Amino acid sequence: MTTGVELRRMATETIWEQIMQAAKTGQFFSCTFLKRTTGEERSGVFRVNVQKHLAGGEAAYDFRSKGLIPVWEPAAAEKAGDPSKGYRSIPVENILQISLNV
């Protein structure tokens, strides 16, 4: 079991595997990362493999090949008043800290 693991120095593949392991159980995890577009530090609570509120079909690209983790953020969905507005992508190489239980 890994609790409150700091993954800053771990390989991208290791981070991806840890998060996908969390996806199997449907659990939430917290993450701090730098946004690719602005370099702004951002934190939140996320969940992977949420497909209930998807709109528009499948993504036009492969998230993994672009170094992105597709997530759903309940706080963003609640703020927008629309569950489909909670989808985000986290750049794996910019993850500073992640806390999950696997």
C-alpha cells in the first residue's frame, strides 16, 4: 500500500501505472501539478476512468502518447453546474505531488 507518495522523481511510466492502479478501484486521488499552458501550479482531487458524462464520443488523440492523464474533477463539475465540464488532462511530466492509496 502506498499512502501520500511523492512521485516527483519517479519515472513517467511508474506514475502512470500508479494512477491506473487507482483507476481499477475507482478511487479518488489528490494531485499537484504544473499546467502546460501557463506553468501555474494547480492542485485538486481527481478520479480516472469516469465515463458517465462524456460528450462527443472518443478523444481525437491518444492521451498516453501525449503524456496526459485524463481525469474527472468533481469540484470543477460542481462549479460549472454540469458534470460533463469536470473533465481535465494532467501532464504526467509536470506532476509535483500525488497522494493515493493502492
